[in-house]
Amino acid sequence: MARPKIKLYVDIVSPFAYIAYYMLRHHDVFKACDVSYVPIFLGGLMHKCGNNPPVGVKNKAQYIAKERLRWAELFSVPMVRDPPPEFPAPTLNLQRALAVLADEDAAAGDKSQTRLVKALDEFYAQHWGKGVAVHKPEVMREVFGGLFGAEAAEKVLTAIPTRGKPLLVANTDAAFDDGAFGLPWIVCTNSAGETEGFFGVDHMGRVAQFLGLEKPEGGHKGWKAVL
């Protein structure tokens, strides 16, 4: 029987995509799944859908500021109380760089997405765990350098306007074609080969149910809120 599959579309700017990402990386219930991550540009997706950014909707900005903290606490996700600098940060170039890493992992036949996951772990931890302005060029260079070395980091950064631009556009278009209208957008394929898309961390319980995963027990009180 085939292993369940999860595809998560991500943009560092989204705190809720970060929460979903952290759960997939750290919650045992998802270890039975093959998980892949796709960097997109959330602003581009919203524009393509004709969707308004949440922070631009009266009252909603205040609500989601509280909501991200509620879900982070429920699922034990490290999260700064105050939003990172310049929120929502302009992550276009960072996302292009991450798209380059994803493409290089794919070209190398690395299904574990080793380099991409390493970068996502660090950029999410810095931005939403510590409140660092990771979209700034000097911070991007420092983080990529610390992860892969100065030479490899420069190679990735140099590819941003060339390879990174069309790769990110293609990824964002793929998210739209998969039904996404915001993040986190989670595309799931169960062992029977059936595929469904789910939106939001409040649907992680539905994700687990659809994939036939064992009911999470203990450890994170958030599961009681979504099951």
C-alpha cells in the first residue's frame, strides 16, 4: 500500500504556513507520510485569486495577530509575540532563492529536499521564532552562508533574478492550479490514491483523518481543537 503524501505550499511571510510546516516537521502523526514543500509567493497567489491580504481587512488584522499566537501555543510552535519587522515582509527575493534550492534538490534526485528543508527550518525559526527581518539582503546572505558556506550562498543569491524568478512563478501558478487561495494550502493524497486540498492549520485534523493517520494522542492540546 502506498504511503500517504502531503504537499505543503509555503512562504516565509505567512505565520500560519509556518505553524503547518512546523507541525509536519515535528509531530509524530505525520511521520507515516511522504512530505514535500513548495516555495511560492503568497502575494502573487493572492493577486491571481483576486483575494485581499488579511492585514488589509478591517478587524481581521487584529484577529489573526491573536490567532497565530493561539494556534502556536496549542501546537507548541515557537512564535514571537510581536510581528517581525516590516510585517508583512516583502519576501519575493527570499522565496525565489528558496525556489532555486527546491529545484536543485529535485535535479539531484533528493526527495527529502535536504537543502530546502534546512533553509526553511532556519528562515522560519529566525523570522517567526525570533523576529528577525530575514528578507533583508544582508540577513539572507548571512543565513544562507551559515547554512551552506559563502560560495554556495552566493551562487543561490546570484540565481534569484535569473533562475529564481521563473521557478517561483511556476510554483505559484501550480499552487493556484491545485486550488490554493491562501496559505497554508495542503494537498493530500491518501493510500487509495485520492487527492484533496485543505486550507488552514484549523484543518490539520481533517488532513490526518483524510490520510488515515493514527489519531494523535497527548502531547499537544491543540489536537483537541481540531478533531
